[in-house]
Amino acid sequence: MCFPYDARPPITPIAGAAIDTEDLTLESKDGTKFAAFVARAENPSGAGMVILPDVRGLYPFYEELAMRFAEEGINAVAFDYFGRTAGVAKRDENFDFWPEVKQTKADKIVEDVRACLDYLKSPAGGSCTSLFTVGFCFGGSNSWLQAADHDDLSGAIGFYGRPGPSFVDNTPGPIDRAKEMKAPVLALMGGADQGIPPEDVSALEQALKDAGVQHDVLTYEGAPHSFFDRHYEEHAEASADAWRRCLDFVRSNKK
């Protein structure tokens, strides 16, 4: 598992920042309706962010993260993976997500991300002109993969994603698909992550280098999987640096 249900982003809200938020139901290419949450900036920068959650799907951590992006002028949509199998209703901490995770398919995640990107490009989403993805754990890997599947993506950010094949359906992972990637990649990893060995992180970095993909792969020494959580006070410095790098990545790659 990635974050516990009561996890929250380790980012202090910006006092006085004005945003508006809304629960959404978006529709994927195959007609599936899925839940999403949008936060819009009062003074948008033109950047839009699609947030790919961990294995729990859409829950409060990601809604709050969308708001923190919007405070920085980045319109953000966090979406749920499980519209095809679990519907669009909000869920509590007792939601049994593993059966739903096992039914997810990489190509359907791509279609759902496409619907989110198109929403951000629309007037309702803020007519965003530079589009990014960010994901965590399961979403981290899938965020990087979007750089191979969407020609209009300006960059893909992943926190502690698996560099290798998907643990769900064994489809090719970021290492195998690096040569297909068309957008810059930012990878933010935990040095004490028990599930992702250092050699896998090195292999990802080498694959991106060999493919000529603009990239930055950072490992925070001593940080565990899911360190980006306000409950991990001992890793506040790593979290603050990771957040700063996310914002710098957007600013540097915005069109």
C-alpha cells in the first residue's frame, strides 16, 4: 500500500490564495464515467496538472494536493481509476481497493488521463496550454508512462513509482518504454524504499539517458516509500525539496 487514508500532503496552504473546487464526473473514450476533482487557480499560469493517485484511487490526500497546485497557479484534476469496476461515488477508509486495482489496465488509465487532459484544455478546465502529470506509487509509474502516450504532454512527474513492469498486469514499465517518451521526466524516490531497490532506480535513469529523454532522477537518502506525507515529520526537508522541484519542473517546461 502507499499512503494511509488519513495521509495529507506536507504542504502549507498559501494564506489568502483564492481557488475554486468541484467534484467532477468525466467520461473516457470507451464511455466509462469516472470520478474526478478539480481545483482552479484564481490567477492561472496556463499550466494544468493531472494527478494519478496511489492504489487507493481518489481520496482526500489527492483532492488537497490539487488545491495546493491551484494555489500556485496550476489548475489540477485528480481522478479515480475505478470507474469501470466501482462506480463514481466517494468512498471512505473501509473501501476494499485491491480487487479494483487488480482489474485496472494500463491502456484504460491512458484513456482516463486523456479525458482529464482534454478537460484541462477546455474553457471549463481553464484552457490550459501546458499539460503535466504527477503520480504516486502505482500512479508514479503510470505518470511516467503518460510521457509515452500523449503527444501534448509537457512533462511527467512520479513519486516512488516502480521502474519495471506493472505489478497489476505485467505490462511494460517506464524502463521498457523510455524510448517512446516524448516529454521530460522527474522521478522523486525514497532511498529507504523497501519495495524499489537502488539498482531499479539506476536502471530507470540509464534507460532515460539512453533514450535521450530530458530527466531528473533524485533519491532522498533515508526516506521511505510514501515519505511525502505530513505525518512523516522527520522527512519534512525531503518533502519540501520535492515539492519545490515539482513546481520548478512545471515552470521550466511550461510552454
